[in-house]
Amino acid sequence: DGGITQSPKYLFRKEGQNVTLSCEQNLNHDAMYWYRQDPGQGLRLIYYSQIVNDFQKGDIAEGYSVSREKKESFPLTVTSAQKNPTAFYLCASSTGGSGYEQYFGPGTRLTVT
Amino acid sequence: RKEVEQDPGPFNVPEGATVAFNCTYSNSASQSFFWYRQDCRKEPKLLMSVYSSGNEDGRFTAQLNRASQYISLLIRDSKLSDSATYLCVVNSLTTSGTYKYIFGTGTRLKVLA
């Protein structure tokens, strides 16, 4: 079955620790995205990548980093510099370009205490 | 003004009712439009793309009005299982030449028995 996987589903960390969230897709999509969703809020774009070895900052990139070494994988690191890291993190992919829908992974719920 | 605006609701309707949501967008150059459904604590899932001529998928009808810059979603014969948050998504070309998805904050629907 084609799809997007994210792991883990729930993640707990202490303040001051970096943490990396996994995102893998086997849809052969060129574009991948990371969003953050806070309670009662819309999705906000953190980073996106249109092609391997290239990525761009989204609207709220501060305190986050990404890499895109393989087409299938787009891991997100939440660094200790991110002031409010507790949130629901969603990874998505699409064929790229206009008119193409995005598909989402099941998300990772990160809690930092 | 937000780039994509939706009435947050909640819309509480009885089973079998017809309900309509609107979504307005600010970028007149936006190129593609979608409705997603998001259940509580889950990822968004594509409900339908929205085409210029309007489109229908079973009990769901989507319309686009480019002149007034809004899209709509009509749900007929509401089911209990339609209870969810409905996200309006607009895809626009950025100044850097990439396509960006802008999400509304969602409209919450509760279908009551």
C-alpha cells in the first residue's frame, strides 16, 4: 500500500533536548512538507522540499531543521531553540505543482516538558 | 486579513439536514482549491478538489466563485459520520516560483441524532 508514515505517534521530551521526527513516503512524490498544528489552530508550514537536496523555509521555520537526502524521506528536527515545541506535527507529500492535492501522514504528537 | 478564512462554527445540524460552508481567499492568483476533512486528533484527509465548473461527489458538492474569491462545500443528507472539521485549502504560486498550500482554520460540523 502506498502512503506516508510518521513515527513515533507520540513523543515525549524534556526541555533542552533536540528531537527528530521521521517522515517516509512511497508515493514517488517529489514534494514534501512539514506542518505544525496547535489546538484550535490551522496548519502552519514549517519547511518544504520540492526536490531532493533542496528545501525552503516556511512561515515558522525558526527552531526547526530538515534534510532531504532521499526522495522518500524528509525528517524534521525540533531543536532546543524552538520556544513552544509542544504540538501536533504533520508531514505531507504531493506530486508538486499546481492542481495536485497533498496527502498527509498520521502525525506525531510531541510533548515537551 | 487572513489569506484563507472560514467560519469556525460549530455548525450543529440534525441528521438528514443540508449544510453549507463557505471559505474566502485573498490571493486572486490562487490556482487550485481543495476541501479536506479532519477528525479529532487525526490527520487531514482529502475530501474533494474544487473545479471551476463545480463538482459533485455523492452527497458533497463543491463550488468555486473566482470573481468573489470564495469556495463552498454543500453536504446533503448529513450523517452522524460527517461530524468533523472541514478545512479549506488554497494552492498559490509564490514569488520564488514554488506552490504553497494555505489552510483555513477549519469549520467544525456536528451532526446530531
